[in-house]
Amino acid sequence: MAAPARKPMIAGNWKMHHNHFEAIQLVQKLGYRLERDDYDRADVVVCPPFTDLRSVQTVIESDRMHIQLGAQNCYWEAQGAFTGEVSAVMLAKLNVRYVIVGHSERREVFGETDDMVAKKVRAVLGQGMTPILCVGETLEEHEAGGTDAKVSGQLRAACAGLKSDDVAACVVAYEPIWAIGTGRNATPADADATIGVIRSTVREIAGDVADGLRILYGGSVKPGNIAELMAMPQIDGALVGGASLEADDFARIVQFGH
Ligand code: PGA
């Protein structure tokens, strides 16, 4: 039986950039820049900071744009005495559809553990949203040949105890830490090979849903390298940081190969 087709996804991770005025402008520019065909070819997602979500939601909905809304993080409890945190329940109320979980900056700068990442994945799924689960190795791990073990381990920890249907409802992003914001990216062949390893691990965890699961590459994706990444059989899309902050660059990435 043929493997199910996987619709490409291009997701912009704005990180801690753009206040809500700038966010509105960027989404409006993107809306002008992208055509109906672009959304048919790829799911287009923007993940602004929390303070922008409501404004961006309003622009998307009032202009009936096909851009989808994502968040960059969440907390796993629904509510309570957790000063400074934002719950998955609150995000779902804003029609957020995707939540980035376990980004390497969360893990490295804010000490998120595999256990915390697993709780967040469950909280996001519990609200009917899609986690964009990030995995990736450090430069030291990469140079020591530890990439496959690292990404498989992170994936197993995040998915421990999940049913196959839950795993099927996730998106995974392979983001080698040494390639994020450095201008240095994994070669398409290396990224493809590691994503192949991730897909095999998903198959061990959840069986055939691995064939339909979207696995993105992230790390210095630009208009100039997206086409060769997307040409690889295992790479289903991109999680884009720096190049998602400008409408023109992001639109050119969405329109890869055109
Ligand atoms: P970058 O970031 O595209 O700026 O390397 C990617 C990410 O961290 O998601």
C-alpha cells in the first residue's frame, strides 16, 4: 500500500520578536504576498509571541486568511497559581492550532526537561491542538556521532505512553542546535537521513502512523536553501526562525520551487 501523502508545512517561529503592532503588519503583508495556491501546496503557520496572539488571530479571522496560528510554548496545567505561565486551554480559546513544544531554546535556556516536554505535548493534544515537537542535538553530540541516539531518545521520552492516534496528531521538527540562527545548516542529505531515523523511531512507537507524520527541518532555513531541503523524500516542511520575520523572505520560503 502506498504511504499517505504528507502536505508540506512551513511554520514561522518568530521567537521573541515583533510587538503586536509589528505582528499585525507582518501578517497583513504575508496575506497580500501569498496566493490561494500557496496554501493549497503547504500549510502556512505563524507562531508569534504570546502578546501578539490575540491581534494576529483577529487579523487572520477578519480577513479570512488561510494562515494558521501557532504559539511558541505553553504550560501543562489548565489554570492555577503558576505566575507568568500560559496554559494550553488559554491558547485553544484564541483558535491557536499549533504549539511549539520543547524548542531547544526552551530546553537549553529555560531548563525544560524531557518530562516537562512530555507533559506539554499531552496538554496541547488534550485541547485538540497540534504540538510541533522539537528534537535536535548539540554540536558536541553531532561531532561525537550522537545525533541519532539524541533525537530518538527525545522522541521516545516525549511520546512515552501516548496512543498511536495521539502520536499521529503531532508534528515533529528536527532542529540541530548548531544550525539554529547560525547560518550553518545541516546538508539536505544529512537532515533527510536524521529525519529518516526519527520516522523509524515513530514507527517503533506508533506503527504505521509514521508514514503520515509530518517531520519538519529547522535551522537557518532561507529562501535560497528551502527548495533543496524540500526535494528530500523525508523532509515535509520547515520550522523557520530568522527568515520568518520578513514577509518577503517567508513568502519566498512558502513558495519554494516556484
Ligand atoms: P533559525 O531558527 O531559522 O533562525 O535558524 C529556527 C528555529 O529555532 O526554529
